[in-house]
Amino acid sequence: MCALVIREIESASELDSLRADWLALWKRSSTATPFQSPDWLIPWWKHFGKGQLFVLAVTHETRLVGLAPLFITNTRSLSLLGTGNSDYLDLLLDDRVCNDASAAIFAHLCEHRHAWDECDFQNLRHTSPLLTMKSCAGFSERLQEQNFCPVALLPASAQRYLDSLSHQLRHNLDYYHRRLSTLGDVEIECAGEHNFGELFDAFVKLHEARWQMNSMTGVLCDENVRSFHRKAATGFLAS
């Protein structure tokens, strides 16, 4: 095992100071998803976090090679940042030290089990290293399916994607495109720093209008939720 050092991050300011190294690790990791990014998890903690941060930063010769984005709830449950509104939760690991880093994280958690009563790791992928770790001595394990996360594999070009659709779907797309064109000129515009605010506001209005059709409010009616998504999207855009 290579020489690894683990540092506990217990404050929002420490988490912010880790952003640059965290983002570099996220870009290096082949298993990373947007939900392990600092652009998602730092705003998540600021908007939804309750309890005590217990993020474990794993370094090798001053280089960040692993991150366990954890917190301890008010009921002493050890959970992953992003719990509740993220598709995938997991450790973030450098490919070159994946096994060593995950083993070091597990050992650290067992050594500090006086701080928590249970681990509640939700929305893990079936390949998550958290599923291969053995329980600390004296603890039992329970594994269950939670949510389905559908995936659309996109081809190399938009035309190849259209060609892969059924005849009925292609017919529907043509129909709705013609209907949309009767309202005026139709353009597809990419978001950038110059127009992000305008496009995000439009997205929120469309979302609300869609839900109001069914006499419902939708999740974005909550200002805190809107603020979180705006902050996260701003970070992803910059990255």
C-alpha cells in the first residue's frame, strides 16, 4: 500500500478551500459522475446539509487522490453528501490508487466509529467500492435495491441518434417541430456566461408552467431548491 494520509474536513470553509484540488481529482477519475463534483456537493451542503461534516480527504505526497464526501446526521448516521436528490453517490478516487485509498478510508471509518452509530449509504452504483467493504467489527450489513436510474447511451452524432429512434418517435418529433415553428422562429442556443441567468430563469418558468398544467407546484417552487440548482449549474458551466 502506498503511503496515504487522511485529513478530516469538518467545516464549510475547509470544504471550499479544497475545491481546486477536488475538481482536479474529479477530472482525473474515470468513475466520477457530476454528483461527485465539488460544483454539486459544496452547494448541496450549504443549501441542504444538516449535522456535522465528516469529509475524508486522502492525499499522497500532498496530492489529493481520494475523497469520501461524508457527514454525520443529527441522529448519528454516517451519510454521503448529496443524499436525497442525487442520482449516484460514491467515493471519489484516483484510478491509480483506487484500492489503497478506499481501504484507507474504510480503516479510518472503523477507527472512528465512536462518532457514529450506523452508515446509511444510499443511491450507490453496483460497482461502488463501498459495496465491497466489510463491516467494522461488531456491525452487521443490510443491502437493498433503492432506485432505478435509466441511462440513454448517445451515439456520436445527432443524426445517428435520430436514425436509432422508432418510426413513431421520429414522426412525433417532426409533428411537434412543425407545431413549434408556427409560433415563430425556432433556434437552439447554448448556455454561456453571457446568457446563463436569462436561460435559467426561462427554465424555471417552463418547469412551473408544466407542473401547473396538472395543478401542482413542482420541486422548483422552493426558493432554496432553485438557489441550489442555480449555483450548481453555474459551477458546472465554469468547469
